Amino acid sequence: MNQLDAPSLCVECQGGRLIGQAVLEPDGGWRYFLACTDCDTKVELGSDSTPQPEQTDADDRTCSHPGCTTLLSAYNDTTTCWAHTGSSFP
Ligand SMILES: [Zn+2]
Ligand SMILES: [Zn+2]
């Protein structure tokens, strides 16, 4: 993790300690905060809008059925898993 050039004491209450927080946004970017342990002060340090590279190959596909996360085989050219493809197996 990078060293953050940031104050370690709260600028509002001068008493609380600031602790780093990282919040993962729904779009995959990270937002970094310093949050005071004594008051509600939150200092946003910045954001990293670059989505984390996912540990998946481009070939990895999941079922297109809403809510289904079943991985599809690379050898299967359907867009849904076996459970959602229907019963037309050859
Ligand atoms: Zn404070
Ligand atoms: Zn499915």
C-alpha cells in the first residue's frame, strides 16, 4: 500500500485519530477517506477510478440469466447455463 501524506490527527477536534478507509464503489473504483475516531469528520483523500483488474479471463462468461453466476464453459456457445438454457439437450 502507498504511503499517504496525510495528517494523523483530526483537524476538527484535534483529539481523534484519523484512520484510513477505502470504500469500493459499485463501479469498481476505490475512494479513500480518513475518518476521525472521535467526531464525524471524514476527509476524502481521493479516488482511484480505475477498476481493479478482475481475475477472470476474457473467455470466462457467466450465465445471462438475472442473478445467476454460473460460469459457462468456453466450449459452450450458449449465453445461459445448463439450468437456464432449457431442456433442448441433444
Ligand atoms: Zn475529530
Ligand atoms: Zn443460469
